[in-house]
Amino acid sequence: MITDEQREKLRGWFTGRLPDDLFEALVEVVVDREEITVIGRIPGPRLAEGVSAAEREAAVQGRIQEFRERTREDRVEVAREAEHKFRRKVSWGVECDGDRALFTHVAAPVMTRLRQPERQVLDTLIAGGVARSRSDALAWCVRLVQRHTDDWLAELRESLEHVQRVRERGPDSEGVADSSAGDPEDE
């Protein structure tokens, strides 16, 4: 878990390093132990008044694909620098006309031990056609929890940052590095 200050430094680095004409605005920089995801806003396509939803959707998808291909070299160059500096993979995404699209991003394996009642939940999701595998079912459950508990998770993250700041002020903090902190500024 990284602190707000580390997250701000990371966002600042990307703000300063990205070519000025890459995005209309840098929307979000999300980081965890494995990955940094950079999401920017790009201009929507110019559409005639009264176009159908299908035409609008196709135009937005076309604009996103055009952006992805046209900016690949610039994004790869920035990603290489960031991956070396921050020791995390960099993924990209865009917002265009209210739609969000993520380009290739990390799908990190997570090991867990589940008891039978928990496995039965996953197996029910598979049997119901909600998921293809236990892995997909578990990811579906995580997205469901995330969608319905954003406020609670935000409060928990704030509490963890407070705990980290208190630890850093402790008597044993001098000269002791917490390898789990994941400071993006470490080189």
C-alpha cells in the first residue's frame, strides 16, 4: 500500500513526463504492488446531430482504437522509463465521450484457500453461467464487493495510510525499511 504523498509524486511524474498532446487531461493514475494504470481523456469523435446509439458507440470505439495505434510508440517509451523507475508494469486506458477502455493490463494471479461453502458459491456462479471457472467467479465476486463498498474501502485505505504514517514516526523507524511499503520513488 502506498501513501497519498507517494501516489501524488507518481501522478506528478506522469504529468511531467507524458507528451503534452497525448491526452486532453490525465484522469487517473492507479497503483498497486504489480501495476500502474494511467488513464487519460481523449476527444470524442465529431458526430452529426441525432446519430443512433449504435453509431455513437462504433465511432467512440474507432476513436479509441485510432488513439491506441497512433500513440503506441510514445506510450511504450514512457512505460519503459516508469517500469524501470517504479519497478511496476505500466498499463494504459482512456476515457472518450463518457466511455472508459483499458488497454492490455496485468492480470495477477492470487492464491487463496477456500472452504467448501465458499467453493460452492463459486461453483454456483459457474453452473449459472455467470463465470467460466472458479478464477472468473472469484474475480466476479471481487468486482461485486468493490462496486458496493467503495466508501467503506476508501475509509479502510485512509486508515491504513494513517497507520503507515504512525509507524514511520515510531522509535524503531530510523534505518529500518519496510519492504512491503512499495515506495514508488525507491530506485
